[in-house]
Amino acid sequence: MPFMKGKAPVRRTLKYLEAGKLVLKNEIKVFTVNYNVHGAHHQGTKEFVFWYLPQIQYKNPNVQVATFKNMTPSPFIRCFYETGKQMLIDCDNKSKEDIHEHLLKIIGKTRETLEAEAIAREKKDNPANFGRGCDRHCICEIPGQIPCPEIVPLPNHMRGKFIYAKD
Amino acid sequence: MALPAASRSLLLLGECVPCVKHNASKFKIKRLELDTNLLMYFRKDDFVYAHDPEKKCKTGDIVLIEQLPQKMTRLITHQVKDIIYPLGDITDPITGKKVVAGKFRDHIEEVNQVYGKLPTAFDYGKAPERGWLEDKKDFTHVETYIKYHKFKNDDQPYAV
């Protein structure tokens, strides 16, 4: 870890940031956390901000992530949606893992959505890909490959009916 | 990692800062920017002008602003949607009660009653709305500066 400065510099490693699991849904534009510095029931939220906030901001660069300290007696997380709705999550006496799990279930994208998005991104990235969802559907459409057997029949040494014929 | 411009975001949460424009209020948007060498997030402030014809927002209020479908002027790109936390009068969203920096107002009242309340104590219920001392003792609605020269015809009411 270069520049091992500050408390828990592991939070500043690329590996840690990439390992963030919470990817917020597309409609969420602002994510705020309210907590107090002192108070035992705020400790969980405070630790959540300390450990998970860099990961959340890294995985959601277009979401405004803000923290407010010492404003209200109870800790909470508030998300603002594009549609105007708000999501209020009470974090009183909850540990950071509880809060994280709850957020993953409520406002995080599911693993299936994330995997589908990753595949979609890969397909769009690489123009050489072919198959479902790409420009070319089959390998026969790619220049330099064998033409479609529908149009030009394969040579006999490549056709199963000649190779396995009992004569 | 460079942040996209705040003026292009659909929804933002900002703190109201003093503004001289008539129909608009200026907002400070606190966002985090990643320093690629240290891999650390640092606060970066952007200023956005939002359309607010009635001047509902006072300095220090936390306000939700949304992007206008079309820019009103070169600088006014957003409009005020909702005041989330007005300064001095914050309502706890979970309980719905009024709070004062980490304590409930009714809790403070009860404690004061037990200890004995002074007649000159500040009463939240009877206090007038924020802004009744503007231009007399409250100068948060403008940017003040330290007086550097006495001008002949200029009274300089906002020079400290």
C-alpha cells in the first residue's frame, strides 16, 4: 500500500474500492447519512461511514454522497430518487454490517442485474464479439471464416455423414 | 477522477449561501472527488444557481434542487424543489419532532422545567420566523466584508 497514511489505509487501496458490493439503483441521485459523533447508538452508522462510504462513492460516481453530523438525535440514511420520492432508513443501534446488508437488499442492484450489465458492457466494448446482441450473429458472417453451410456446402472431409459412413 | 459538472446533475442537495441575484439562490454542492494518486476522497464544492422567485431559502438551509428542463439563464440551471433542513428549525424525519443539534426540543423543555426556567429563556413556540432581524442584526443573507475604505457617498451597510 503506497502512502500508508491515516487510519485503516486499506480503505484507500484499489482492491478494496473495487470490492464494493453496493451499487445503487439508477433512480437514486442523492445518498445522505446523518449521524452524531458521540453516542453509543450512533457508533454503527459512524463505522458504516468510515468503512463503506468510499466503496459506495467509488461504485456510484454519479451519485451525490453527503454526510451530516450532529444534526438530529437519531442516526438515519436518506436517499432521494429522481421521481421525487425519498427513502428513509433508521440506523439507530444498528451495526455497520446490518446497515450494509439492509441497503444491499433495499436500494442495491441485485447480483443478476449487475452481471447482466457487466456482460452488456463487455459486448458493447469489444466490436470483435459475435452472437446474441452483437452486430454479427454467427461466426460465418466474419470475414476470413468458413462461409455459411446454408449457402456453400462444407467440404466432405468436414461433414459427419462422410466421415462416419460405413463403406 | 474528475467529477461531472454539477450543473448537469438531475437532483442535487445543497446548502444555501448568500446570493445577490433577485430570482435565484446560490447553493453550495458538497461532493466527493477521488484523488487518483492517494485513492482518497476529498470534498469539492460546486456552486449552483437555482431559480427561487419567492426567496424561500435562507442562508444555511439544506435544500433539494432539481435540474430545469431548459436553462433559464446562462447560470441558472436548476430550481428549488424542497427545503429539507431549514437552519435552526430541523425536524427529525424519523420521529417528526423538532430538534436542536442532537436533542429533542420537548426533552430540553422538560429538563428546563425541572431545573427551573428563567422568564427570559428563549421560547421556540413564540419566536418569530427567521429573518425578522435581517439588515438590523442578521447579515447572513449577504456577503459581508471588512471595511477597507470610507467612501463619501456610499453608506456601505454590509461592511463589517
